[in-house]
Amino acid sequence: MPASIESLQFNGLSALALNTPDGSRAIVSLSGAQVLSWTPARDDERLYLSPDAVYDGSVAVRGGVPVCFPQFAGLGKLPKHGLVRTQPWTIAEQRAGKDYALVTLRITENDESFAVWPQQFTAELTVVIEDGRLNIELELENTGHAPFAFTAALHTYLRVREVENARLEGLHGYEYRDAADHDRIKRDSGDVLMIEDETDRVYHSVQRPLLLRDGGRSLGIHSEGFPDVVVWNPWEHRCAEMSDIPANGFRHMLCVEAAAARHKIELDAGENWVGRQSLIVL
Ligand SMILES: O=P(O)(O)OC[C@H]1O[C@H](O)[C@H](O)[C@@H](O)[C@@H]1O
């Protein structure tokens, strides 16, 4: 039996389910091109999706992998995390091979985006599942006649059993901006990153793959094209301020985001850019 792709409704959202013969499965919503679930073969769910997430399009769904473009967080005048995470995307390609399933979703400028950001662009998000691996690729093209600049991220919410027991390896020695401490620039000095309080860091120019240890299981996190890595956990107090996540939700999530946040990426007319994040069961 080859891999397969099926259309379904997920809490009222049009979505695609990707399945491989070995039993891995991912769900990708057409709203925001948001990956909402990834269950590798013989494994548990690896993405966090809040049980209190809102699906009516008024806000982004809390969890999975929201796509932030053309602005990451509050780094500019556009709405937080940009313009595409609650917009409808269309299916550009879907392909089920012997042992992989792939879908590409696409969005271009539209009245809503043009009103606040008068640029012409095509964004494509390609999701592939295969053999213990989830690859997410964001490709952006400037289809207009003038250059533009952007920041972006794949805002991946990883599911962890208990965040205080999780260990993130690979960030040792890197400089980061600590958004939870007045944007101070600091340098990571620990062998592993442990989450014991609100954490909101933009690590600059990360060259290494990362390793997340979560109890007995491990996940490799590798990005290309995206220079930065954002690590976010809202902890108890910030979690209490958000209506779309339970009070203890912060214990079961850790965002490790592939980002272009420190410097804007500039694209000339006709140019394109590609960034990728891969999650690998180890
Ligand atoms: O609540 P949201 O708009 O989805 O943003 C959630 C979080 O995203 C990023 O990780 C930022 O670094 C955080 O500062 C922000 O709070």
C-alpha cells in the first residue's frame, strides 16, 4: 500500500491528512498552511495543539506549526507574526509516493495583505512526511517589481511530556536576544537549555542541529535557510493571560522555531528564498 493523502475537516477547518504505509500521519490545515499534528510511525503525537485552541479564524490556532510571514512577532508595524497564519491557502501540489507523502500549499498577495503591506509575493509551504521525519519548507518569491524585506518563522510547537524535564541541546555558546528580559543580548553558557521559567529567546545565526530530549525520547531539529532559532515557553503567568491554552498547557509544549528574525531578508523583484525545518525521530 503506498502513502496516501485525504481531505478532511479538522475542528471545522479544511485540512489534508498525509499518511505513509509505515503508519506516520500528519494533518495540515489549509487555513494558514498550519501543520496541526504529526504522529510518526509507532510513536506518539510530536506537536502540541492546545485543547482550548480557537478554530473560527479570528485568531491563529494555538499549536502545531503556524507560519509567520512577512513579519515575525512584533518586529515591525504589521500584525503580530504577519499576515498569512489565519488566511486561506490553496493546494498547489499533492503527491503520495511509495513511502512519503507531500503537499504544497500556496498563498499570494490579496486585498487584505495589500492593504497593510503593498507587496506582491507568492508563499509556498511544502510538508513532507517520511520515515520518522517531518520536513517543512517555506519558499517565498517576490513577484512584484520592487524589492521587499521580511522576517519569518516556522513557529513549531513541540509536544513534551513535562517541560521541566526536557533538555534542548545545541545552543551552547550562541548569542541570543532575551525577549523575556528587556531584549538584553546574552550568550548561552549552559551545556543544555532547561526550561524553568518564562523563556522567549531569539538565538542568532545557529549553525548546529539541535537535539530535544524529552524523558526517554529524542527529536533532532535541523533547519536550513533560516538563520535564527527562537525558543519560547510562556510559563505559568503568561499562559494564564492567554485564553486559548489551559493553565497547565505550558508544561506540555516547547516552541523551537526556525526563524529569520535578527536581520530582515531582502528580496529583489523576481528573487526567491527558501527556509526549511526538519524534525527527525531519533
Ligand atoms: O500568541 P502568539 O501571537 O501566537 O505569539 C506567541 C509567541 O510567539 C513567539 O515565540 C514570540 O517569541 C513570543 O514573544 C510570542 O509570545
